[in-house]
Amino acid sequence: MTKAPSVNHVEVCFSPADYALYESGFDLVVVIDVLRATSAICTALQNGVERIKPVATVEEARLWQAKGYIAAAERNGAIVDGFDMGNSPVAFNSKSQQLKGQTVVLTTTNGTKAIDIASNKRTVVIGALNNLDALSSWLLKQDENVLILGSGWKDKFNLEDTICAGAIADRLLGSGKFIADEDSTIAAKFIYRSARDNMFAYLKASSHRRRLRKLNLNEDVKYCLTPNNVSTIPILKNGYLVPLDEDPAANQ
Amino acid sequence: MTKAPSVNHVEVCFSPADYALYESGFDLVVVIDVLRATSAICTALQNGVERIKPVATVEEARLWQAKGYIAAAERNGAIVDGFDMGNSPVAFNSKSQQLKGQTVVLTTTNGTKAIDIASNKRTVVIGALNNLDALSSWLLKQDENVLILGSGWKDKFNLEDTICAGAIADRLLGSGKFIADEDSTIAAKFIYRSARDNMFAYLKASSHRRRLRKLNLNEDVKYCLTPNNVSTIPILKNGYLVPLDEDPAANQ
């Protein structure tokens, strides 16, 4: 006899600061940092980076760098002094030959902090607009409650992570296999639906896009706001982000 | 010579849990708890209640009650045992004759907690959809940065306070006298604009409306979602909420 399919919850938590209010009852967390950490992580693993070691601080990244690892570090939108890379997915694309098969150590302002906070859960996967459909399809097969955690900006709500969280929630809720109880989830879904037809214009006023525009990172922003240009779902395994193997046996 | 008008900030903070992230730079805070504390406060003062003493705990409310004050206490949507009133604006309306000229002590699950947190500021005023236009017009005359604080639900984001905050922000931003930097403010404005033509339907799925429906409080919900049925702007003075006197000299 097959198990009757159960109805699970999908909920959205806007920022790491709110995580303690939302995490109860979830064993699976999706971490999102559209601009730009999780977009870069999806892109790097899609391009053949073997694994990414997310670390919370620049100091940790320097220690790994000193041991000979390739390290990438971003703070406030810029590459940290002493590192060759930050969290630009466009840069991860252009360096894909040299990064193939490598371990990359990564620290960013918000995204790696959110991954660190979520690592108390059994399953942590990485979401972005870039892997939206691949991730949503996989989540629909899991028969688990799903908490979507936006990385925010220094613990504050941000618009682009909420749009992406709303896009995932919309797909899961639309299947009839998921329900949502939290107003944050309902709001994220509404915001996504208002934004989806022209995300670039919708985010015109967003604080982080303004921040990146000042740094001449419009090419990165365009890339990060492009849905479904990669199919990789990064998953946290023993402290490293690796491409999820869709064979369930391989993910035990 | 008259002072050149300056451009001020209007920003939205979704919940008391986020207040510390947003409060810097603001001397004026608008506290919102649409369902139902701030709607009840506006209604009570409009109807002739002389002043409202907001207190954070049920214990404090009991102490005031023991001294002979009329006290109202709500927790989780229901009137607390031992009190005659909770935070129903419809009840404040129906008891308006007996409450005229009285001091009422009030404690609620979220709203009075938010007022308590905001009381570190020079000016605290009370907002609801019920006094939307009166409050917005007054704010437009203040030449001050305005922080709009939603009371949320037990520190979580809620939809109805965000809609009301977005309505106020939309009016202030539309004047050209205010700007917004935070993504929370942009999101609140977008949510209000999606919701404004049918707020009742928009909030159908909201967690708090479901909570109140179970308690048969749909009449209260309809009242609270009706814009501009009162013109009173409650303001905190020496620990009491009183109707704001529009004569600036009276508010020194």
C-alpha cells in the first residue's frame, strides 16, 4: 500500500532575524539571496564547481584561503580586499574553466549568514530565481513542510528575496499539496504576482538594486532576475554545498 | 523668511520585533493594529472617552481595575476573564454613552505592546484604516520623518497592518514631500495598492481574520476595514492616549 499523500505547509520567513519565530515544525529550509549569493551558488555548481564551503565571516574565509583554497568574499556589495572574487554570478560564469572541479570558500553579507542559521535543520537547499522551476519541482516531490528563508539585507526585509520566495510558494500552493498559514507567505505570493511580469521595473526602487547600481553591477542584477537559466539545486551536505543528486539513494 | 520645506522619510516597520532595526532617525512613530486595538482606540476617543491608558500586561490592567478604573483586556482575540471589554471597536461604539468622559485602561495582545515599545519617541500617534485620511493629512503638515510601526501578530508580520501602513505611506510619498528607502515601505505600498479595491476579499486568507472569524467577530472586522469612519488622531501624552488637538500650541 502506498502512503496517502499528506498536505504540507509552505511558509515564508522574510529574514534571518525572524527565523526563531518561524522555524518550528520544519526539517527542510530553502535559503534565498537573489542579489546575489544564492544566484552565484547555483551558477557556480551548475558550471562544474565541485563544492562550495559557505562560511559566516571574512576571517574564516581568510583562514581557508591561507590553506590554499579558492576563496570569495563580499561585503556591502563589493569584493573584500585580498580576495579575487565576491558573489557575482557573472564572474563565476566567466571563470568557469578555472573553477571546474574546485572547492570554493564563500562568505557574503547576508546569504552565507542565512545558510549558517538554517544549518540546524536536516535539509537545507538553495533557491534563486535562476533555479526556480527545478527547485519547485523537486520540493513538490518531497512530502515535507517547506520553510523558505529570505536572507534580507542586514536582517531587514528585502524585496527580491520575497519575490523569489513568493514564486516558490505560489508554485507549491498551486499544486494543492501545500497550504500556508502565515501572512508573510500570503504577502510574498501577492508581491510575486504583482512583480512577475516585469521584475526589473518592479525592483527599480528596491534598496539593494540601488546599492548595486552604484557599484555598476546591473549586468549581475539582470542575470539574477532571469528565471530558470540553471537547473542545479544546491544542497548542504556535511558543511558543503553540492549539487543535489535527484537519485534519492544518493542523498541519504 | 519661512523655512524651506525639507524632504522627509516615511518608512514602514512590519512588527515590534524589527523595531530596533528601523527606529534610528525617527522622533515620530505611528502605531497600527488594525485588528483591532488601534481601530478601537480611535473609535473610543472619537466617541468621547476622555483618555486611554495603554498597559502592556493583564496584571497591570487588573491593578488599575482594582483602583476603580474601567479596564479592557484582550488576549488571542478574546476578552480576558474578569474584564467586561476587550478591544472590539463595535463594543466601544455600543457602550459610548457609559464611557463618555471616562478614562479606560486597555491591554491587548499586540497593539499595546507596540505602543509601549514606541514610547521611547517624542511623538507617538495611533493609526488605523478608520482614521486614515485625517492622520495622513496631519502627518503631511509635520515636516518630520515618519516611522509607521505595525503591531503584527506575536512579533510576526501581518497583512492588515501592512495594508494600512502602505496606505499611509502611499499618501505621504504621493505628496512629493516624503521619500522611502526601505524595501519594507515599497512592499507595503504595493500590497496596499493590490488590496485597496477589495480589502475584505484580499484579507480572506489572512491568519488574523481567520482567527477572528472563529470567534464570530466578522462585524468587528468589517468595521476595522472601513476607511475614514472617524476623524480622531489619538496621541500619547504623559502615558495616556488622548485626541490630538490640531492647534499646535495645545500640543506643546
